[in-house]
Amino acid sequence: MSYRGRVQGVGFRATCRSIARGYDISGWVRNEPDASVTLEAQGERDELTRFTQAVETRLMDNIADVTRTALACEELAGSGLEIRREGE
């Protein structure tokens, strides 16, 4: 997913990671050079839906636009959500 709006410099990634602790997902979140934030998450469909709804509800004041894209994902090791730096 790609989030646009006031999503950098406001704790967006840390909040996503905190929310993820309550869900059985794995993935990562990072800032992009175009001032958006990319979130890639894997898990059961219902779990992902609940997680993204929680993120978007909690951060709705910061989000102006969301783009969802289904991807053929690499297998991510471990669980939880890691914060990546731009370019990782």
C-alpha cells in the first residue's frame, strides 16, 4: 500500500509497527522520496483487512490517499512489521 498525505515526520511508521503487534502479520513500512509511505504486509486475508482498517482508522487525519496493490510477495522471515529506511 502507498499512503499519501501528512505521513512523514509524524510517527506514521512507528504507529504502523505498534498497531501490527496486535495482528498476525509480517512486513515492512518505509518513507519514500516522493513524501509517501509504502507499507507491505503479509498474512491471512482477514487479518490483513483488520490490520489495514486499524491503521487507516488510527491515522485517518494524516492520510489523503491510499493506493492498494496486490503483489507477488517475497517470503518474509519472522513476524511483525519492521521499519525500513528509504532505499532498503
